[in-house]
Amino acid sequence: MTLAQTRPAPTGFATARRAMIDSQLRTSGVNAAFVLDRMGAIPREDYAPPATRGVAYMDRAIALDGGGHIAAPLFYGMLLQEAGPQATDEVLVVDGGSGYLPALLEPLVKTLKSVTPEQALGTLRGTFSLILVDGAVERFPDSLVRRLAEDGRIAAGLIEDGVTRLAVGRPANGSIGWLRLAEMGIPRIDRFDAPKRWSF
């Protein structure tokens, strides 16, 4: 049997998308109508590598060809629900490489700029009312802190003691004050790792 023969038909993808909403999102407390609408409308399989399209709706992250990831559906559902994007928001997305998170967000906000982790560490212009990071970070870059509006907010995964948690944050004295939320598996963005220290 060829790989093409093992992939679900389009109607199968639609059924899988509905099952993702009912069995992964709703059962985990993701019930915001705008989140369910967007995740039900965007074909997640289109953002996964061809060989993994058949498992695009499973409760797990998928590695992308050449690096990057598309995180598990629950991460995106909770990230969007906690971030609460508004029609007036000017949004910066640090994309994990799939383009899935920007596709979910774009119709919900005023403007959206998507950058790679490498670009996020460089020179960015402007300020944003909402910054979303598609992955987990060990150290949140100052380059992103400086791009957050005074009354802005951030949602991202944080890595602390090897554990990844969804967190939301707001500016606080030149840094970010974080509220840690659910512990969950979130793909690591290694470009945002803290420098390693020598130990003896």
C-alpha cells in the first residue's frame, strides 16, 4: 500500500478535525467559540509534511522537514483562548515554521506580522499589542520584550527545570511578568535557549 493510499480522504480530514475539537479541545476546557471556529476551519493537514498528513490531528507535535514544528492541537487551542485576540490587536507571531498559527489568527486581528525565531532575535520595528510564540522558550529574548506595547500581552510556552508550561505575560519594569498556566508538551525553540554555564 502506498503512502497516498494511507492518507485520509478530504471527508476523512473533516471528520478528524471535528474529532480533534470534540475529544482534545472541548474536553480540556477549550470552549471559546472563536477558537473552535478557527481550528475547525483551517485544514491542519495542509501545514504538516506530506508523509505526516494522516496523523495531523493526533494529540502530538509533528516535526517539520528541515527543522521547526507544528505543535499539538491543544497547545494552539489554549494559546488562542488565553491570548484572547481582538479585532484591534496588532500582532507579532514567532512562528514555529509551519505557518499554522498565523493562519488561525489572521482574520481575528487588525494586523499580523510573522517572523522566524532567527528574525525575532534580530532587529524588529514597531510595537505590538499581542505577541504569540509558537513553541516553548527557555529565555524570552529582550528583542521581543522591547516590541511589546505598554499595555500589551504575550502568550508562549516557557521551559523551567525541563518542564514546559503555557504562560501569559504583561510588561513589568522592563521585563515580563508571567502567569504560568497548564503544564503540557510544547516543542522547544532552541534558538531561545539560555547560555549554558560551566559546572564543576
